[in-house]
Amino acid sequence: MTRTLTLVFLGLLSALGIGGAVRSVYAIQSQRPATTTAQPSQSAVAQNSEEAEEEADEPDDDEMDDDQEEQQEEAQLQSLAKITPQQAEEAARAVTSGTVSRVSLDNEDGSVVYKVIIGQSEVLVDAGNGTVLETETSGDESSPEAAPAGSIQVPDDDDGSAQGMNP
């Protein structure tokens, strides 16, 4: 009797398992689109993937040159700066309140400055002595003549000579 019950139980279990498998196959087939699209030949797929690999392996010369130039400029500015980004942030906070979102060292019209973004304001801090040179609110663009010169000037690229320090 127990043997018969065991066989019946196993039969039901296998029937449910096969039914579940069949149901999942039909469900997958019904989700596929009815139309077929032309598949590219394997040689075309191989050629396209080889071209993509070559493009990925070879960075664009212009991008590489730009990145190198930016790194060189950043290193040059860093070597000229006399104050730290934290000191520039403190100076900017003294004139503008809010949350600081970015501090960057930049060449602003030939002067080495920290640009401190606080809220909607951009504060230019002299990288030589920590003096606030200018505060600009978003949307208020100042004219190039109005930007005060910082105490550290970026060396001129044309002849490689430094412009020196402003008094």
C-alpha cells in the first residue's frame, strides 16, 4: 500500500514538473516577436567587433594632447600657488555664505586664482595671498577689464618668460 502511494506521489510530482516546464517554454515563445530580422553574417560581426576594439584601444590623439596639456597647466598652477584650497575656501566664506560646491585652481586672465563656488556665487581668491579679488553671482558676467589682477601671474606661453609678481 505504501509502495503504491509512493508511486502515485512520484507520478503526480513528475507530471507537475513536466507541465511546469512546458508552460515556461510556451511563455518564453509567446514573448518573442513574430517577425524575424536579417542577422548579419558572422564575418561582418567579427569585422565590426575588431574595428570597435581598435577604436577603443587607440585613444583620440586630440583628447590625449588636451589631457596632457590640462595636467601640465594644473601642475604649473599648483607649483605657483602659495595658499591651499582650504585657505581659499575660508577667504571666500568670509565674504559669501552658503554651501561650497567646488574649489578649483585656475588661470583667470593670466592670474593664478582659486575659483570657489558657494551657492550661486563664484568667488575668485588670489592664490598668492588669499585676497578675495571678485565675487560674481550666477548670471552676472563681469567684463574682462574689471577683473583685478592677482599677485601671481602665469608665465607667458609665447616666449616662456614669467611675468613676475605684481606689487
